Amino acid sequence: MKYMVDLDGVLAEFNRSFAAQLGVPTIPLDDKSWPTKWDWPEDYASPEQLAEVWNTVRASKHFWEDLPAFPWTGEALELLHAEALDGEEVYFVTSREGVDIKRQTERWLSKYGFPEATVLVSTQGDKAGIAHDLDADVMIDDRPEVLTKIREWGKDTLRIYLQVHPYNSTFAIRAAEDYRILPVESPVTAIRSEYARREIYQHDCDVCNGAGTIASVGSCPACHGTGKSKLNGNA
Ligand SMILES: [Mg+2]
């Protein structure tokens, strides 16, 4: 199984650092007055200030590496890392800009619990294309535009989770249902759902005594439903 997991707004709290760079007060996550757009710090600055801050961010060798985590990040990365150790594929996909993005992101992930992560940096911001090319099974992101596009371009079996924030809660309520996108309070909920789903839908092949993990009798890659598997010696 292949996970495709977003960084900013899902695992890393970009806005807090970005607001600090702009000299804008940070708004706590649980504040009811939280703005309804994801890049709200931009509303507090002039185009010139924004350009200056973005130049600073792009030139920094540590801005992305120093981003704060969300309260759930450690547990989410622990669960994802367990999935990776179990043979699942985990891709962290980001559209970040700047110096040494891949390694800054890898070091950040390692610091919060996922060593030797696979990080993909999309300079075109085309996550739908990446999901398609990876043939991803699970996607976790916070941007409605990204997820809507992926829903349109991705395979039918792709399971999409929306990390809910005040800036996307309207989408979560109204549009997510239409696009079969599952709103979650944190990526931990999404990953635990995947654990539960696997327990329900995937089990050891009971025809060849567990040579393959399968969704149904007949789909076992070892015996193809015949029970004759060379792997367990009963062929
Ligand atoms: Mg994001």
C-alpha cells in the first residue's frame, strides 16, 4: 500500500513560522477567530513585505527544518513509520520552495519520528500528477483544491483524507461528501482508519495457510485460490 502525505498544514505548522517572519501575531489553533483561508498571514502584509519574507524563506537553509509540529505529529509519524517497517510505502510530498528543501524536510521528519523518509518535492505543485504516477492508495492533505483535483484524476480506490482546519471546514462539511473525501481531525485518525480497514478487508490466505495477505479468496498472489503454494511447501 502507498501513502502520500502532505507536510504543511498536516504535520508541520507553517503559518506560525511564516507569521513570525512577517511580524504578525500568531493565532492559536483553537481560537474561534482563526481566519478562513490557509495563508492568512498574507492578509496582514503588503505585497512588498510578502515578497521580502518569501525571499528570506527561499534563501534560508533552516526555515523548513525549524517549523513547529502539530500536537499530533509525533504520533502520526510513529504510526506511519510502523507502516513503513511493515512493508508499506510512505511518501511525503511537498511543494515547498527554497534551499536544500529535500534534506531540510528529511531532517525535520527524522526529528519528529520518521528517520530516512522518502521526500518528494514538486516544483510544479502537481500533486494530482504525483498521486497518479505513484499509483497512491491513501492521500492525506489539507488543501481542498489539491484534493478535489486528485479526486478527479486519481483512481476510484484512492482513499483521500482531509486534515480539517478552520480554513477548510466549510469544504469539509459541504463538498467533501460529493468528492468522497474523508474529513479527519488529525492524520492519526486517517492512519488508524487504514489500520482498521486492513484488519477488516485483508487477512492471511486461508486456502494456502497464510502465504499471502489478501482481500478475498482467489486473490492470493501465492496460490491464486488453489491452495497450491510453493511458498508453504504444499504444492
Ligand atoms: Mg498542505
